[in-house]
Amino acid sequence: MHKYESFWFVTIFRGVLAVLIGAAILVVPDMTRTLILLPFAVAFAVLSLAFYCVADSVLVFVTSFFASLCPARVALRLQSAVGLAIGVVFFSILIDRIQLHWFLYLIALQAFAAAWSELLVARHTSRRHGSRWSYAAAAIALVCAVAYTIAAVFAPENLLPREVATLAYAYLVAFGLAQILMATRMIAIERRADRVAHA
């Protein structure tokens, strides 16, 4: 029970982190509209997304110790490694050489990794509790990964910096909210089941 709750509490924290970083959707897209603020918007986007990738990867690695199934542990650790690699790439990219549509490729890769590990965790959770809501975060990550891959491959030149920033931060907000709601619900279900078992 303690490991199960710890997993979901860390997942809630991951969701809150994603929503907080994603809240930049309120500021960064508007900064990209003006030529003077565009370099600052790009720099902020690079640093905030790099910070998110690294911090989320550390939290994912922590949750891997709470997972009871070996495939879920492996998937979470691989997701953590992919996220750290993407974070390092974001941090190492020189601001004057970056192309904003590169964000779409990196976010798509991170979203595919998140969808895969979330799917494995959801399979175990849905078997244990009979709830399909555990697939919400995996579905959002998968849909965003596919959409961003298509956008990066077919329309990179047509996307304005404002649209790229909006896409990047919208993913974080949607994914973070799904994680918070799913984890909160799973904690409530587990506590209810635990009370019934003790009664």
C-alpha cells in the first residue's frame, strides 16, 4: 500500500510540475510575436522545456522503484533515460542555432516514451481496479506524440514560433492535468478498497 500510494503521489507531483511549466503558454506565445522579445522567448522555451525534461525524468526514475511489475520498472527507467537525453540536448543547443520546430521532434519523442511507460502502468492498474481511466495520460501522450510528429514532418516551415510554443506548452498542461486527475482517483480507489478490506 505504501509503495502504491508513493507511486501515485510522485505522479501527482509530476503532473503539477508539467502544469506549472505548461503555464508558460500564457506568456511565451505572445512574446514570440514581437521581434525584440523573440530571442528571449526562444531562450525561455529552451530552458523551461530542458528543466521539465530533466526534473520529470528524475521523478520518473523515482517512481520506477515503486512499480511492482518488472516490465513497468524497465519502461519507467527507459522513459527516464530518454527524458534525460532530451533535457541534455535542450540544454546543449546553442540558442543562435536552434530551429523552433526542433521542439516538436523532441517533444514527440518524449511523449512517445511517456505514452509507452504510462500504457504499461495503466495495464496493471486497470487489471487491479477494473478502471479504464488509468489510460488517460497514456492516450494524451500518444495523441500528442503523433500530432507533433506529423506537424514536425509535414509543416515545420508553416508553423509560426507562437504556434510551436503553444503546441509545446499545451502538451504539458494536458498531460499534467491527466496525471493529477488519474493519480488522485487511483489513490482514492485504493484507500476505499483498503477500508473495505479492513472492515
